[in-house]
Amino acid sequence: MVNEKSWKEFADSGLLWFVNQLLHTFGWALVVEVNDGIRRCYPARVKFRGFDNENNAKGYILVSEYLKENIDDILKESKE
């Protein structure tokens, strides 16, 4: 099953932050350019590692909310 989603939905769920948090460990990130909507997204090498406390707190909240709203479907799909 493939259900295409927008980059906006991916970012709004906190999953872009979550993925970038992991990628920063290796000096990588997914860069999303926004001009009246998502213009493009690409992988990039970066010098920074991690996010500040404010963005981490926001990211954890967004991912937690996403899980709360979608956990039944995630569990069901994992068993299919």
C-alpha cells in the first residue's frame, strides 16, 4: 500500500524534525525550501548537530500528537 502525502503533512506531523534529528548525527539533513508552499526537498551535508530546546520540545509534542492520533492504524498496518 502506498498513499502519497505532501511534504507539508510530513513536516506538520513532526516526522521531518524526527528524521533530521537522526540524520544530524551523521552530518546530514533533509532541507525543505518553502515559497508559498513546498518548493523542493533535498538531502544535504550540514555542519550543525541537533536542534535547540524550543524546537526539540515542539518536535516531541508534534510526534506525540501524531502517534496518539494514528497509533491504531500504525499497529493494524504492522500486522498486515
